[in-house]
Amino acid sequence: MNPYTVQKLFSWSGIVCVLLFFAGIVSGGFFPPLSPALTQDEVYQHYQTHHYGILGGGVLILISGMFYAPLVGVISAQLRRIPQLTPALIYGQVSAGTAGITFFLVPAVLFIVTAYRTDRSAELVYLMNDLSWIMLVIPWPTFFMQNVIIGIATLSDQQTEPVFPRWVAYFNFWVALGFVPGGLLPFFTQGLFAWSGIFVFWLAGTVFFVWFIVMAVMLIKAISRQQRLAGA
């Protein structure tokens, strides 16, 4: 297969990833997300009512992580085109992105485990729901680092026709900052900084979604330009 075609398919995998991820959230009845302020009985009833939806949603989130890997690969493939870019940035992007895949897989499994047995006690469901949501929302540092690395690498590109335009760097920095409020999640069970709050879920979720779309589009443009310059 043409190598440029492979890279474009890998770029499209980012859009597939984010669509499957949010489809899984919706399938489980988690959009809007359950509030951590809900009572034990309210959470238990949600899992009883949405039993199959949560199981199916967990599978969708699990599969979405599979499509993140090709995206991480093609980002590094394009960063390699930047002249004299230190390999540390390329390897750092791969490392952060690879670690990020874990946080698609683990929360998906936790949601599946929580919903797996309908006769599980309400107390255990309550505990597992906390674990599932916190594992889904709080691991922002890997994504933060990945965005910062992409931004630094993009600003390092001094070519007349750079791989990515400079605004992509500032966009990645903005996305990274959008994840930071997640660090306050452990201290709140309601309000703006709860896992269902504006800053922790809605802001982070929005920048997360937009990042996948923007990066997929910019990668496809960069690959098309590379193909044109190579005359392939």
C-alpha cells in the first residue's frame, strides 16, 4: 500500500477514535455524566437501568483506544519531517501517546466490570462507579505532555513551508491547559471541579474532541503536501 495512503488512514483513525469514545459514553447513559453527588441508590439504579448500554459503551470505549495508536504513530511520522528536530521530542510524543492509550482501555474495563453482574451490591457499584469515572477523567498529565511536545516541535519548524502552521502549536498548548483543571477533581463531589463539572468534564471533553478533529485535518493536509512535494 502507498505509504501516504497509510498515513492518511492513520490520521482518519483519530476521528474514528473520538467518535467511538463519545458513542460509548452516550451508550452508557453517561451524557451528561453521572454526578459524584448522587446517592448510592441513585447510582445503583442507573447501572440497573442501563445495564446493557454500559456494557456496550465499555466495549466501544475499549475499541476507541485501539484507534488512538495509529494516530500517535502518524503524528511522530510527520514530526520527523521537521529538520534538526531533536529525537527526544519525537520519542516523547510516542511515549506520552502510548501511555494515553491506557486511559482508554482501563476505564472501559472498569465500567464493564461495574455493570457485569446485576446482583452486585449497591455499595460495590457505588465504589466501582467512583473508580471508573475518576480513572476516566483524572489521567490528564499524559495528554498534557503530548500536546506540549507537539506544540514545541511545531514551533521548532523553521521551514518556509512547515509541516504544521504555527497556530497548531498554540492550539496544542491551549488544549493542554484545558486538561489542567482535572487535577482538582479529588477535592470536589459537586460544582465546577467535580468530575461532572464544567471545568473537569465539559471543558476537557470539548478540547479533547476538538483536538482529534483538528489534528486529523492538519495531518491529512501535511501528508498531502508531502506527497505533492515528493511527486508521488
